[in-house]
Amino acid sequence: MIIRQRDIVEIAFYTGNKPEPHPAVVISNDAIFEAEGFFYAILLSTKNLFPEFTIEITSAMINSPRNNRNGYAVCHMIQQFYSEDVISRTGATLKIEAFKPLTDKVKEAIFA
């Protein structure tokens, strides 16, 4: 299975003591996946538990959204995954114009 930057996938994220299925957006570039076989993804959630570390993701920001619910990219929750870790693919991707604000928020949340 090929994973691309901006893909939205369902994956088991470690959010505490055990992995829990969550949607996630792939943030690493395609070259990492092609060379190493892994990718980095950010947790997507319907809850805004850490507003200082999140950015709202609306259905208008997604190509082929599965539903019309708004959610949040939890920008400090980044993990490494392999294609076999993917539970399902939604067929949805984050639109190009929404990706830069997301990566800017990741940089702010982690490196500022």
C-alpha cells in the first residue's frame, strides 16, 4: 500500500497506555515513505483537549470527506507508522491549501 503526504488514514495511535484507532493525516513527504517504508502522521480528533496545540480541520479542508464533522489536528501528537499499521484508508486527503497552515502549526507547537 502506497502512503502519500496529506492522506487521511485510520491507524492505531498510542494516546495513553494502549493504541486506539483514530484518523490521522500523513505529514511526512513521499520520499521518506519511498526510501524507508514508513511515514509520520498527526492524530485527528473530534475533541479539542489541547487548544494550544491544535488546528481545526473542517470538511471544506478535505478532498472527499467521509462526513461533515469538524475536528482537530493534534499537532504535538506525531508518530511513525508503516503501511501495515494502517487499519483503513478513507480515500480522503487534506487539500493542498490546508496543508501549509497545518505544518506551520506543527512547527509552532513543537519547535517554538
